[in-house]
Amino acid sequence: MVTIVDTLSKTADTRDERPRHPEKAHRPDNPVQRKPKWIRVKAPTSPVYRETQDLVRKNNLVTVCEEAGCPNIGECWSKKHASFMILGDTCTRACAFCNVRTGMPGPVDPKEPAGIADAVARMGLEHVVITSVDRDDLDDGGARHFADVIRAIRDVSPKTTVEVLTPDFLRKDGALEIVVEAKPDVFNHNLETVPSKYLTVRPGARYFHSIRLLQRVKELDPSMFTKSGIMVGLGEVRNEVLQLMDDLRAADVDFLTIGQYLQPSKKHHPVLSFITPEEFKGYERIAYAKGFLKVSASPLTRSSHHAGEDFAELRAARAARLGY
């Protein structure tokens, strides 16, 4: 897992006084279940973690690691790994699983690409992940901003590999092409769950649109690595997960991540099952058998978990398959 930092500072308005998820406020409570022993992690105590925490506080940064309650935050911050969340901290979607703030976002910061490129250079990052909230309010869904950030990083740190984790750009014609043209090393777009759960878990998205988005990346640039991830424990059944794997392989996706869904609050979608480490191992074996170059499947797997190390393994797996 890497630290996902939103470079927009908190303003002196009433943002923190507003409900974080106004669309969920009147929903019935879903009790948060006690986590099984294999998901529990130790509280972070390392000096490097504290340094990173101080850096976040002093610069008034917002982190998805904290806001989403990521269980890997101790490992992540202790290594001073960093990814960046662009386009603000407020999402125009209202997914039932997500703890990111929802509402109407503010204007796009034109200085953000240069600021992120400077941070990447100062931190000496070898691999960086760029993600964002959904911006359905923008005519291109934020695609041009993604491209500007990628190019700014390339200008300052040409040896840094860039991974993007994008929204679905639903009904944003031409948006995907803008991002692919900027040539990120990895294009990630998460399916999040199986198609039967979209209406309750990811109502603003469309499963087959997301599959097509990933397929289109390969059509535009066959050399670009593609990646997608899902959560389990949302009520899906095993055969649905296996079919999802087949759908991703039909779209020539290279890398699959599977992690346990953890409920952020009593207003979010409930955890309907805790998948055992043995079941995750089974999913991993099957996914490799289906042809994925890289698979990460465990209770604590998250989309950007060990992103740099995974990218190195991804490149090595392609080279081995091609006989380089």
C-alpha cells in the first residue's frame, strides 16, 4: 500500500462541518462486524511513520489512507511511499462501499501538475500512483488533468514510472484517449465488484463499460500494462468472481488485485462475509491459470499495495512470457 495524498489544502470554510456522506445519512444502520484475526494489524509506531504523519499534518494534506481507514497505513507510511490523489477530495459519485467525501467538488487547480511533479522529484520516487475522485461535473471527467500530471512528472523525473488509477469516464467521449496518449506505464481502473452487485454497491457505474474501457486501452496501446481490482465480501459468489476474471482476460488485462471489503461506517454497505486467506490463495491460483501476468489476492490487498514492487514483477513476467 502507498500513501495517497490529496495536494489540496483544507480551506477555512465549513467543509468539515458538512455531512461527509449526505446521501447515506438517512439509511438504516448496518452494524460493523468484528474483524477476524487474520485482518488485524498492529498499530503503527515506527519513527518513519511519525515523520510521514508530521509531514501530512504540517502541510495540511488530506490522505485517503486515513479517510478510508486503510489497514496498511502503518506499512505504507513507514516506508515513505507516496501516491497522489488529484482533482480534489470530493467525489461526484456515491458508491456504497467508499468513504471518500461526496458532493460538488471545487474547481480544478491548474498548479497541481507542477506541484505533484516537484513532490515526486524531491521524494526521489521510482514509481508513483496517480488517482482521483470521480469528476462527472467536468466535460472530460478530469482526463486532461491526468495527462498534464503525467507529462509534468515525465519532464522533471523521466526515470519515474507512472501508474494511473482512473475513474470510468462514463459518457465522456474521448477522455480515455487523452490519458492513454500521455503514456502512463500502468493503466488501472477498478471494477470493484461483480456485475450483480453494481446497483447496490456501485450504482453510478456500468460493469461492461468498465470492461470495455480496459479493453480499449489495449487497442490504443498494446504495450501498456492494464490492471483492475475488486473487493470480496460484498455478497458475491465464487462463480461470479471466476466469470469476472474471464471478462478481464477477454479484455487482455494483465494484473488483477483482490482484497477484503472492510466497512468504513455503519452507514456503508455491510460486510456479508470474511474471505479466508486460503480462499484468497485459491483465487490467486485460478487467476494465474487464466493467464494474468500478475495477481495479488489477500485480505489486506489494496489496489496500490506494493505498487512499485508489483510493477517490477509485472515487467519481469511479461519478459519471461515473451522469452526475453
